[in-house]
Amino acid sequence: KSSNEDSIPSFRPFLSVATEHNSQNKPERNDSADQSPSSEVIFEEADCPKVEVLSEDGVPQKIVIHLQDGRLLEIACKY
């Protein structure tokens, strides 16, 4: 029990807080041709799929999993 038993924090769904936060602090995008996604391999080990993250301005846009048979599994990151 806390010393402030009278004050009860308000409950808000996680997604509504994230949406409010993103809409307030979202920078305007400049869709110029010089912006290209950066690639970072976050997992690579022998006999395992390689996992790569494609980001724009430090924000993940896509996760690419390179399967052993040469196929790619692409997962879009929508916020």
C-alpha cells in the first residue's frame, strides 16, 4: 500500500496513449528522394535465418527475415 491511498491513477489503454503521443510529437516528413532506409542486421548465426531491420530516420519500417532456402519474410512496421 502506498502512503497516498486516496489518489488512484487513471487507467488508459496503452494504444490510446501511444497514439496521442505520436500525433503530438510526430515530425513532418520531407519526402525527398535523398532519404533512403538504413539497414541493420540484428541477428545472424550459422544455420539460422538472418534478421534485418530497415529504418528511416531511426524508426523501424520493415523487418526482413532471410530464410535458409533463399526466401524472404518481410514484416511491415506500422505505427
